[in-house]
Amino acid sequence: MGCEADGGPDALLARLDNPKTREATVADRAKTGRAFLPEATVIAAMPPGRSSSWAGSTIQDIAATTGRDPAEASLDVPRAHRAQVWIVNHAMSEADVDTVLRHPLSAVVSDGWETGLDHRRPPPPPSLRHVRPGPRPVHPRPPDP
């Protein structure tokens, strides 16, 4: 599978509206294993519309509530909002996060600023920082080199 967003929002919407392409995308998500984690993908923000109430919900929650397959639900929300949906994807295990943060060369940074470059719509919450505030401390702190 290529990047679903290739070609921008209009190309993505055309793919979502094409039954064959949509079916192939759903099938591909079913066989990707950990690459598609509906229980770990949270809808962070979207413009007002039909699915706005799902902000803060996981794809798994949306699928369960609507009776849709999670892969289908993951395509329904962006389609309903003209591909203007922002997500937070919790892709690392807690053990992996702890391992990385304990490394002496590890640094905590964030892409969680508000750019506001496109004044036609409000800026999205672009990072996990907007969903779960601040880094959590890892104890004990590694010794200084």
C-alpha cells in the first residue's frame, strides 16, 4: 500500500469514494498487523461536521458504536470531514517508551506548537501533548555520563 494521502486531500477523497480502492485499503489494513491499531488511534480534532462528536474517541470505539468494521470506520471519519481529521497514534508500548527515555542520549521534544499558518480554519492539535499533557518522568534518572 502506498501512502493514502498521496496527491493531497482531493486525491484521498477520490480514493475513498472509489469502491474498489476503498475495498483494497480496508483489506490492506486487515493484513498489516501492528501498522493499523484501531484501539490506539485517537481522533484528536476535526472541523465541525457530521462526526465531530467523535473527537477524543478511538477508531475502535467509533467502530463498536456504529457497528462498522474498524478499517471501514477509519475511512468514514476522514471522508465525512473532507480529509481534515487529525489523529494521535499511540504506536509504542510502554516498555519501549521507558527504554528510549532511559537512554542517556534521549531528549524529550515536542511538535506541539500551534502554527496558525492557515487562517481559513483553526489549527489542529498537532501532537500528543494536546491529548496527554507533558512528558512523564522516568525514575530512576540515568546517571550523568
